[in-house]
Amino acid sequence: MKIEDLRYIGKRLFAEIGKTRLKPFASEALGKGAGGDKTFPIDKKAEDIIIGSLEDLGEPLSIVSEEAGLKEIKGGGRKVIIDPIDGSKNAITGIPFYCTSIAVADGAKIGGVSLAYIMNLLTGDEFWAEKGKGAFFNGERIYTQKDDTIYLIAYEAQSPKNDIPKIMKLLGEAWRTRCLGAMAMDIAYLAYGAASVFVTPSPSRSFDFAGGYLLVKEAGGIFTDINGNSIDDTELGLNRSAPLLASGNMQLHEKALKLLR
């Protein structure tokens, strides 16, 4: 599998789902996906397009998807970690900030991710990375922030009452903060240099951050758990793993860790 294959899937998604603006809560949930969250029609449609396109490749693949769970193609092979719609709650409430995230890994751990692709489904903007070859935005090489000023922190708070107090000291040091509701795209924009730091104090699932992980690493950033420990050995699966911290560079990361402690 190549980046061109993932970009082809992105073009299909944008053609069929792009620019979709749903009226607030116009869709009813179809049930719960394998990841535990509600599945909405837009999630199912995106997943069907992705999995159908992967099957068309004719390669042995082992899929981990938020909605369908685990699925093997031709007996299984390289892992493909999919979040068909990251930011589903934004999508169903009409907020135009959601994306698709796909990561391909050699092996069963996050450190084995070798291809990453994230598409903003409203604009068609593409972020992708290849291990050892850099990170790109619409074909242009991108890099993380170079200086150590905390301009903007993007964060996710699954339980605001519990999560925000844990990161308040860090948030207080930023010029601006954003909680946008689509983790993969938050992390992609950190790789793009638009955010200084990304943090989420609740354990996250691998399909939420696998693509963003490689983007940040290839763009020159740092990606660990919230205590500064490596997440390279984190299993790629449906279970929640570690709280996350990503920064544009080591100086920013050390500042963030000190504030979080």
C-alpha cells in the first residue's frame, strides 16, 4: 500500500461526503460502534467507502476501525487503523470541523506506523506522512513550530469536569486555547505548525491518534504520553491507552511537562 492509495480513498470520501453540512441532530444513531461511541449514518457511509476501497486493493490487510472493529482482508496482513469520521459529534450537530484518519502499520504497535493520512472532509485539505520521508499538507512539506513560545494549545476534554482541572496550569500559559472536537485534525494542525501543544488527559484509542502520531514525528515534533513516556509500544487496537501530549519541539514539550507536573 502507498500514500497514493490512501489519497484515492480521500478523493472518494470527499466526492461522496465532502461539504456535507447536517442540520443539528438531524441524524439518529444506528447503534454503537466497536469503539463504544454511537455510530451515525455519516460514520457508516465513510467506513463503507474506506473498507470497500481497501478490499479493492486486493492486499492482505488487518483493519482496526472505530465502527466495524476488527476485520481481516485476504487472511490479514499489515494493520490499517481507521477513524472514518473523527469529530462525529461536530458532524451531526452541523459544526464544520471533522475529518477521516487512516494509519498503516508494520506490526501491532504505534511505533510501527509507516503511513498516515488525514483529510479535512469539509475543505478537502490533505495531511499525509511516510516514515522517514516527511509530513505534507496538500503536497507541500510541513514542519512543526520551531521556537519555544506557547502560542496556542489544542486540547480534548472527554469529561470537562475531570479533565480541565488537570491541564489548567498548562492552558493558563498559552496565548490562546482551542477545544475543537476532532483529535486527529488537532494533531495534524500541530504538525502543520498552527498549534504549539496538543494535550488530552483522558486515555485515548489508537485510531484517534495513530495517523497524527506519524505526522507530528515526521514534521519534527515530539509525541509522548502526558507524563513524557514513549508511546511507541502502545498496542494498536480498540482499547483506550494513554493520555497524550504532543509538542512542536523538545523545548515546548519540556515546558508543557513541567506545567503538567
